Amino acid sequence: MLALTAALVEKPGAVLLALVLAVFGYGQGLVMAPLSGAVLSTVKPASAGSGAGMYGTTTQIANAVGVAVIGAVFFAIEAAGSGRLALFTALALFALSLSACAMLLTWMRRATA
């Protein structure tokens, strides 16, 4: 939705961007809780505390690294060219990272089966 909004609207207003990002945030909220449950359901009960700690730490580090990398790419391209190109490049990088995560999870599921 964000890429479509940026492609169709020359200068989107704050209200339109807030609406698009609210939908994105709502969707992320719907995904993260079941994902945490699915990941932690594979941990043995005796290791539940360690598993939850590792999951939380890994999630926080991955979020920080992802924001740093995508932000660095965005601002480097924005400084060299246009903000619109920077946005589309950052969104493409985000989509690529989602695809890589999906492939890794599929591979991990097959390896443990």
C-alpha cells in the first residue's frame, strides 16, 4: 500500500500516510503475536525461559539491524537522487528481506521434519 500510494500520489499528505502506516502497523500486530507463539511452541517446556529470551533478543537485534540497513540505504539514495527513488529502493530491499526470511523458514521447517 505504501509503494502504491507513493507511486500514485505526487505529494501524499500526513493523513494519507498515517492511514497507510496504521494499516501496516495493524497487520504487523496481527502477525507478530502468532509468530512468537509458533516459534516458542517448538521449544521444550524445560527450556521455555531460555527460548523466550533468545527469541526476544534475536528479534530486537534483527529489528535494529534491519532499520539501520534500510535507513542507511534510503538516506544514501535520497542524498544522491530523489526521495521517491529512495523510498522505492527501501521498499524493494524490505520485500527482498521478507522473501529471504520466508525461504529460510521453509528451509528450516524441511530440515527439522
